[in-house]
Amino acid sequence: MRSNLEVSSELEVQDRELIMHLSPRLLERLSPRLLEQLEAAKRMERTAAIESVLKFRFNSLDDELREIIQPMLSLSPEEFTPLLLQLSREELLARFNSEN
């Protein structure tokens, strides 16, 4: 049993060394893809937040309101949140439809 533990421990050290050696190369290859996925997830989260507030404020999300989501995504959450909460439906449509 002792020899099994020693072999196991030695393998763990070798595995760690291999992982440490491969990690920078793996990260270099994964980084662009990972960043793209993170950006896509962030965009989806922001889209869902905007949709949620629009549904809450106006009881539904019709085609007109859906059209303003894309232009709103160009704003930061700190910028679009007050607009979503303060502007009327007509004001939101006027402001963001004119940007299309």
C-alpha cells in the first residue's frame, strides 16, 4: 500500500508539472474563444435584463419594444437602467428608434 501511495503521489506531482507547463499554451488558445463566450453571455444577460424591465413596465414585449433592445445594448447598464425606469413607452420608442 505504501508503494501505491508513493506512485500515486509521484503521478500527482508529474500531473501538476504537466498542467503547469500546458496551462499557458492552453490559455493562449482558449482565451479568444473564452472571451467571445463571456462577451456573448454578458450580452445575453443584459438583453434579458432589458426585456424583463420592459415587460414589467409595459405588461408585454411587443415588436416595437423588441426593436429598441438592440440600440439600448450600446449603453452601459448605468445608462440604460434610468432610461428604462423613467421614460415613457413613447419616449423610449422615439429615442431608440431614431438611432436605427
